[in-house]
Amino acid sequence: MIGAVLTGMVVILALWGAIKTPYDPMAMDGAAKFSGISLRHPMGCDQFGRDIFSRVIVGVRETMLISASVVLIGTFFGTIIGTITGYFGGWLDEIIMRLNDAVLAFPSVLLALVIIGIFNSGKYQLILALGIAFIPSFARIVRGEVLKIRNLDYIQSVKLYGASDFRIILVHILPNLKTVLMSSVLIGFNNAVLAEAGMSYLGMGVQPPNPSLGRMLSEAQAFIFTSPLTAIFPGIIIVIMILGFSLLGDRVGKKS
């Protein structure tokens, strides 16, 4: 329940940021520089006089879109790889999973840093880098589940009736991965939020003046003592996002 409420709050903020913001998140106002909480600016203003609340709700939208894209790439290709290797096994499984393990040995953020170093910094480069880095973990999870399912009696019965491998995978195996994939997606989304925030904080994700939660924290570090509001609110939203998706993922995982 708590996870659903926290996640719902974040989703509402993201939708708000996609529709309309109280102020232009990029508009600067020298007279409002470092202004505190007020009715006009409920979260105050940053070092350029930009409304922090408007930047936060746009930043939430950017962070969620990037995280969702990363998880989509990881889930799609990871499911394909895990299903094929788990179902067919043999030399194909050995070769692909040894390569998968080699990639999995690198921390996802480190691997993303290498990819961004090749393709340069930016939002779309970050999505590609983190998406590739997330594929091995999803592939490993799906493979483990397919290995359990492929030898069950009903799968063997379907084979005896002459069903093709493609039909068995599509109709009888993939639907049974639904709960495990849902839990993995929620946990993966949580990890993607952390990774995006970290990479944008380092200047390798969303580029200024566009806001993301990690980018806002990076810009706020120089003013953490003189104007803590610039860091407090983006930080709180990141914590809420991570806590909400973690609780939901844990709940779904227990049900499975």
C-alpha cells in the first residue's frame, strides 16, 4: 500500500510535468535568485532564479522516461536471450551465457561509462548505455525461470502433441514468466532511477539547462550550505521514487 501510494505520487508529478508547469523550468529571474519557499514558489528558486518546483516535476518526468526506456530495452532483449538459452540449452546456452556472465561481471554504471565514453554524453546515449548494461541481469533471471518450466509435465505433453518450439515458447512459457518479470521490472526501474541520477549527476546524462533529478543535485552541490533547498527537494523525490518501486517490487516478488 505504501509503495503504491508513493509510486502514485511520483507518477502524478511526472504527468503534471508532461502537461503543464507553473513556470518555464528554464526561465531565469535574477530578482528571485535563491528565494525561499513562498506561495509563488512552493520549493523556492535556484541560483538562476528558476522555479525549483517546476524543474522538479519536469525532472521527475525526464528521470521516469529515461528509466522506463532503459528497463524496456533490458527486459525486451534480456527476455529474448534468456528464453532462447534456457529453452534450447546445449552449446548455444554455454556460449551466450558465458558472454552474458562476462558482461554481468562489470557494474552496470561502469559499463555505461565505457559506452558513453564511446558515444559521448547525452540523454539518448545514456538510455542506450544503461539499456545495454541492464540486459545481462534480465537474461539471467529469465533463463533461470525457463529452465524450471521447460521440463514440467505439461510442456512435455505439448511436445508429444507435436507443437512447435515457437508455439511452446510463445503460448506456454512466456505467460508463466509474467509475475517474475513484473517483479524484475519494478526492481530494475528502481536501479535505473539510481543509475540515471548518478550518471546525470556526473554530467553524462541529461545536459543543462534541461532538468533531471540527478542533474539538479549536481548543480546544487556548490550551494548546499548557502541554499539547501536546491538539493533537498530533488533528493527527497529520488528517495520517494526508489522506496515506492522497491516496496512494490518486493511485494510482487513475495507473491511469486
